[in-house]
Amino acid sequence: MTATVAPPVSPTIDPAPIERTFPPPWLRKVGTISLNVYAGLGLLYLFIPIFVIVIFSFNQPKGRFNIVWQEFTLANWKDPFAIPELVDAFKLSLEIAAISTGVALVFGGLIALALTRYRFRGNAFVNLFLVLPLTTPEIVLGASLASLFIAQGTDRGFLTILIAHVMFCVSFVALTVKARLRGFDWSLEDAAMDLGAGPMRTFTKVTFPLMIPGLLAAAMLSFALSLDDFIITLFNAGTEVTFPLYIFGVRQRAIPPQINVLATTVLVVSVVLLIIGTVAGRMRERSRTSPH
Amino acid sequence: MAGTARQGTKRGRFAPYGLLSPGVIWLILFFMVPVMVLFRTSLSDRPNRFVPNALNFSWNFSNYTDALSQYGEQFQRSFVYAAAATIACFAIGYPLAYVIAFRGGRYRNLLLGLVVIPFFTTFLIRTLAWKTILADEGFVVQTLRDLGILAANGRLLATPLAVIGGLTYNFLPFMILPIYVSLEKIDRNLVDAAKDLYATPARAFWRVVFPLSLPGVFAGTLLTFIPACGDFINAAFLGSPQTTMIGNVVQNQFLVQLDYPTAAALSFTLMIIITVAVLIYAKVLGTEDIA
């Protein structure tokens, strides 16, 4: 075994002592392979229910519950909007996700800017305050917000869902953008100012472009969180029905395959966005690393 | 932490507070104030036949003692299930994050994307899918029965195992992502140095890599354990009346029984227990920077 590994250049530098022969190469190989297999199985585990969801979108259920596999059909995909309540719920979810993401991006983006660009009193406190909503169970957030609305005599509905969603999205946006801005050299702004750019122009030409990757990541995260939120929404929805609330409401009576169709659509759209984001990021990286 | 001079950061007198105010005021109004209202509600008179919706504040501490004596079992179950799910998430998530971070090479981002993709389908639908998979007439249960692992009438659905499995599945990415982030930051030269100093791979891992990944482990376990404690979807979809968690009780008391004080007392207790547990955990792990 010494003959095969002997390096051609200056073999005296690496004495290859006895200690290194434990664990023996075959054992290392077994270790490496079994760890990779274990990780692969973990990844597979993540996809098991996803396969089920996608496959069952092509099922022709007997009765109202799309739970047992019967036969293959394209009918659900041809008629994804067959159930008007489901369509309304889905539209409401998209609308709420879009508005709350927009508001949270502004609020959270500004917080991130303040935290990374300035040194000021109370910085550490704000950092801690941002984490608190994330370390509070959703059921507590939902119940406390609902308690406020009940105490105030506010009817729960569209607006209260929006308030709730902005609340939990702001923290996520602020932390995501902050993470991307950390370590950024803010003297670039001074350079722009020195070159005669006004504060507005400096922001639009220097600061904002640098925030875009963080904001995009935060927007995707916040949209996904809003679209998927169930517990907080349940407490603050009143009579409004979002997509998750619809599923929760009908599950005792029926599970129509159209739910799977819409879920699969959301999945496909997210994957496409993720791929676009990755490719765009890689292209940007390439253009930055090879300037000439 | 606050005083470190970073490149080009400015000392702000008014500007930072101006930038912070919209978001922070929102969080004060709709996060902090509600928690205080929740506390107030938890000490109000419970509704009865004569005053159905009065919510008179009266320092009614019996809400707490009643709630705890009545629902102690659900509390205990919540923490046991959440702890079990967190351990399972760690056992699955750490090796996965490690392999992606250290062996993913140029496919790292792709693999990370694969971890996140399943969670772009709605939480409830994923849990319903597990219900389909674990159903009595399903493939999994039938196979396990044929193999004799399950008794002839043995079930997976409606067992604690199903609930813990659901919790594990649904909160796994919250474990994987922070661990990945902290592993990815580790300077590979440190690992090489350890090996140059004759550490075996296992020793290099335990002495160098694992300690440096502890912040990620800390964040990951919290982000898994906390939501798992308050969850009621997994118990509602995959469990039985014998596996209800505290979230199920709060949801039922608040939205069905309309007994706000009891629900508030239970929620507040949950929050306090979690906060104390987090502080102890942070002390034990010696992590100062929670964010």
C-alpha cells in the first residue's frame, strides 16, 4: 500500500505515519458511502408525500374522498376550477400573500437597512425583538392577535388576516435581507455622493440594487409562508376562507382531487421560480468573477 | 456586538429610527400588544350561562390552576412529542446537511433546493398525504402486517408514532437549513489541519466540525421544537383523541367553546414554558447570539 500512494515529488515531506492507516481506506470508503446513502434516503423521505400528492392529482376517486387509488384520469387537470369555493379560497390566498408580501418587503427591508447601515442605540434590542415572533408558537401568535381583535370588538376578516400575515412576514423579511447585507461596504454610498449623486440617486443607483437579491429571496419566502399559513389564519379569518382553511373545513366531508391539482401547480411554479433564481444568480456571479 | 465598527457604517441619530419605525411599530401593535391582551384575557372571568361574552378582568388566577390540572396530560404529551420529533429531525437532518455542505460540490444549491421544494406544497396537503400513506388499507400498513412487524389488526394511523412522524416531516427543513448554513461557513482548512495533525476523520469531526456547527444545531432545534410544541394539525389529522396535544385544546377552547380565558391561560403557559426552556438550553449550549 505504500508503493501506490508514494507521491512523485519530494516524498520526504509527507512521512505517512502509522497513525494515518487507521481507519483503513476500505473502512473510510464504507463510511463515506453509507453516509451518502443515509443522506440520500433522507432526501427521498422528504419527497414521499410529494409523490403521493402529484400521483393522486391523476386519480379518479370513487366517492368524495381522494384517498384510495382507483384509476388514472386527466379529468382533474382538465377541470381544475370545478369547485367554485376552492377557486375562491385559492384566489383569496394569492391575494393575501401578494399584499402582505408587498407590505412586509417595505417594512422589513427598511428595518434591515437600518440595522446593517447604522450604528445606533437599541440595535441589539431590535435584533432580539425581530426574533421573538419566530420563537413564539403560531398558536400563541394566533390566539393573542384574535384576543386583541375580540377585545377591541373588531370583526375578523380579510383585513385581520392581512394584519396577521404582515406581522409574521416582517420578521422573516428583515432577517433575510439583513443576512444578505451583512458585511457590505457602505462606503460605496459615500463614493457615489462624492461623485455628485444626490441621496435619492445614491439610493436608487447604489443601495437598492445591492438589496435586490436579498429582497427577492425574502419575497419568495414571505409569499410562500403567507400562502401556506394555517394556524394564525384560522384564529383571525372570521368567515373568510383561505386555501388551507378550505382544506381544513372540507376534509371531513370530501377531499376533491382538485386540491392535489392546485397543490401540484403551486409546486411546479415554485420549482420554476427556484430554477430561474438559481440560474440568474449563477449568471450574475459569473459576470462578476470574470470582468474582462 | 453593537459597537463593532464595520466598513462604512454610519452613526445614526435619527435616520435609523425613522427606517425602523413602520415595521417595529407594526410588530409592537400586532405582536407585543396582543400578547399583553392575551395575558389580560387569561386573568378574566370565564364565560358562563349568565355572562356569555363579558371578559371581565379580575385577576382570576384560577384559570391557570384549572387549565393546568385539567390539561396537564396534553401539555406533557406536547413536549414529549415535540422533543421526540426534534431528535428525529436532528438524526435525519444533520447528516443530510453535512453531506450537502461538505460533499455537495457544485450541486450544493441544487441539493438545498431539493430540500426546500417539498415545502412549497401546502402544509395541510402534505399532512393529508401522510394520512393516505399510513392508512389502514394502504400499502405500508399491509406490507408491515404481512411481514409480521405489525399485528394483523395493527395500525399506524391514530398512533403517537404517526403524530411524531408527521411533526418530524413537517419541521425537518427548519432543522436542515440552519445546520447547513453553519456547516457551510466552516473553513475547510481547519479540517485539513486537524487531519494533518493526525486526527482520524471521526476525531476531526467531533473536535472541529461539530463544535463549529453548534450555532446551527441550536437554531435548528429551536425552530423545530417550538412550532412542534404548538402544532395541532398533525395530531388532528394523524392522531386520535388519545394523542391530542395542547394546540388541539387551545384551538378547541378558543374557536369552538369560545372559552377565551382558558385558551389564553393555556397559550400563555405554553409560551412561558418554552421561553424558560429556551433560556436554559441557551445556557447549556453556551450560545450567546440567538439570532
